Amino acid sequence: QVQLVESGGGVVQPGRSLRLSCAASGFTFFTYGMHWVRQAPGKGLEWVALIWNDGTNENYADSVKGRFTISRDNSRNTLYLQMNSLRAEDTAVYYCARFPGGTYHFEYWGQGTLVTVSS
Amino acid sequence: QSALTQPASVSGSPGQSITISCTGTSSDVGTYNLVSWYQHHPGEAPKLMIYEGSKRPSGVSNRFSGSKSGNTASLTISGLQAEDEADYYCCSYADSGTWVFGGGTKLTVL
């Protein structure tokens, strides 16, 4: 069955970097675009970034633009989120989600990984 | 992009119907018929319930329905069941190729 498993979360100091991974299985990864979405403690969901199935297009929320980079390795069925210059307000559970080409919704989600930015 | 506006909470008794509103702007909900709704039980993965305003994914109960009028989208759940108790989020595609979520609505089944 479809599985998206996030990893790489943890506690990191402000200004440092962290890379999240999302391992996909149970479907043809390279045919799906992927998103990262986050949820800060006690807050709602916030879209972070997307990347097309072939990696040729990506986009970011203003809150992370210039600090975060989304990428994928279709040979490893894995999505990444490189997070640099982390701030306290980046503290959140980070989810990866897939979307079929030509669609605009988050079809299937992982269970998330917690990132805590604190000194 | 400002978050879409949802009521913080709604409640209903088993068997009743409830509606959750989601208000945006002409930059998102009002222009694009691309509103989706997600059910989220804390600690679990969010689940897609409605996409493109009113379409239901395979496996989602027909008790869930979506609609839109102007800048406001709505999710209606009929025949409330205990397992419907969860947080619900709307989301819309928006200008500049971005997405915006609502603040979430906590549904309590009395």
C-alpha cells in the first residue's frame, strides 16, 4: 500500500541546518509531484514547498523562500527538504504529501516528523 | 498569503448535519475552483476528504460534501458519527502557484 515515511526531525539550534527525508513506497514515485506541509504546535497547517514529479519545477512559501530547498531522488524514491538558517518559528511537524500531475490537492500524506528549533 | 478563515469549532449530535465554512479572497477561493478539505486526527496523517470543491476521493463516505459560493467554500457532514470527530482544514490553490490553508475547525460530536 502507499506509504510516505518522514524522517530527519529533531532538536536544532537557531541558525543551524537540518535535512528532512520522505521515503515513498507502494506507488510509482516518479509519476507524482510532492509537497511539504508543516504544522506548528497548536496551529493550523501551512504549505511549505512543492516539486514536480521530474524535479523541473519547484515553489516555496514566502516564509521559507531563500532558506529551504526541496529536492527529490527518483532513483531512491525519496523526497528531501534542506532547511537552512532555522528560526524558532520553523518549529513544527513536517509532513510530505503527494499530488498527481495536473491536480492541486494533497492526495496522500505521511505521518510527519517533528522539528524543534531551540537553543 | 493570509490563511483562509474557518470557525474554530463546531459541534453536533450523532445523526445531525453540520457545515464548516472557509472564507478566502479573490486571490484564492474566489478565483480557483480548487478548494480541498482534510480530516486530521491529531497524531495521524491528514486525510483528503474533498477536492476541486466538491469531488470525493474513492473510499470517502458520501456523507461528506463540498460546495462554494463566491469567496466562501463549505464542507457539510451529514449523519454525524462519533468517528467524524477531528480537526478539519480547508485549502485553496492561490495566485503565484502557492497554496493557503484555513486555520482549522475542531469538530466535536456530542
